Amino acid sequence: MPGIEPGASYMQSMRSTTELHPLPVSNEEGINSCHANQARDIHNQVIQSSERVLHSLWFIKDIFELILGGLFYFFENAFFRLFIPYCKKYVEGEIVLVTGAANGIEKLIAKELGHHRATLVLWDINSGTGQDSQRIKIHFLEAPANLVDRILRVNVAAHFWTYKAFLPALLQRNHGHLVCVACHGGLFAMNGLAVSCLPNWASSSLVGWI
């Protein structure tokens, strides 16, 4: 036929036959592919095991830092009190505002202050059912935006506005104290508890800066 090179139809038929009937894989190639899959599986298992070991090591490190930090704080405070002893504070007749007084340690503080005949002003966003509020333990990446915003407003911004409202009168009278109660998460970073540690660090640091 004009315009067609000799043997072109034969090459086309051979190409179509090759596409329809691929060449079989040799035993050696199959063995190599099997070994590659096994090596890949072993590699993934090693990575997963390493991640579990690292997670355990991070947990041990956090516990170790907590113990060392607590001991350091205890001995530092004890050494400081050798030279400057505690001075008892009498609160009888004093007006004491306790925030978050419906549950937890704040509720116990309010009861203790009441035993010492202090005039109490108790604030809390909860009704005070007698049940301790649940501590928030949620990973930073899994925390919804509205939850983080509420935590920061209640546990950080509320401190700022409360201090701003009462501090001028305390300075004018040269009498009174600002006391912030926060957990050890405000002093030491703890793996996976950024949402809980952040407000504790911010509130305790705010008092220190003031």
C-alpha cells in the first residue's frame, strides 16, 4: 500500500499482542517483590514501635521533670523561709472574693476562710451542685475553637478584668492581696495538655507581672 512502510502492520499486530498478553514475571522478580513487601512491613512496624517508645519516654520525662521541679521548689522555698519566716495573716472581718468557689479547691478555700470569720464574696459560672468540675484533658489539635476561646476567657481574661477592677482600690488603701491558684501545669510543660497548661501558666504569670 502506498504511504505505509513495509512491515508496519506486522509491528502493530505484535504491539497489540504484547499489550493484551503481558510477559509473565519470572520467579526471581516475584521473590524480590515479596522481599520488598516484607521489608516495607518490617520498616512500618519498626516506625510504630519507635513512636510508642518515644511516647513512653516523653511521659517518663514529664514525670521526671515534675518530681525534680517539685523538689527544687520545695527546697528553694524552705531555704528562703529560713531567713524570712511566714507571717500569719488574720482575715477576720476582711472582705475576701473567691472566684470559682462552687467546686474544687476554691470551694475548700472559701470554707476555710469562712471558718476564720472572713466576709466572703463568692463567684462562679456554675450553679454549685457539689460535684467537682471535670478537668479538661484534650489534645491541642483536637480542641474545638469555641472550647479554647471559652477556656481563655474564663481562666485568663477573667483574671485580667478582675484585677483591673479591684487593684486600684487595693493600691489606694495600701491593703489587700491578689492570690492566684493554679495547678503545676502552669510551671511545667506537659505533653498533650497544652489546652490545660496554657491558662494556668498565663494566669500565674499575670499575677507575677503585676
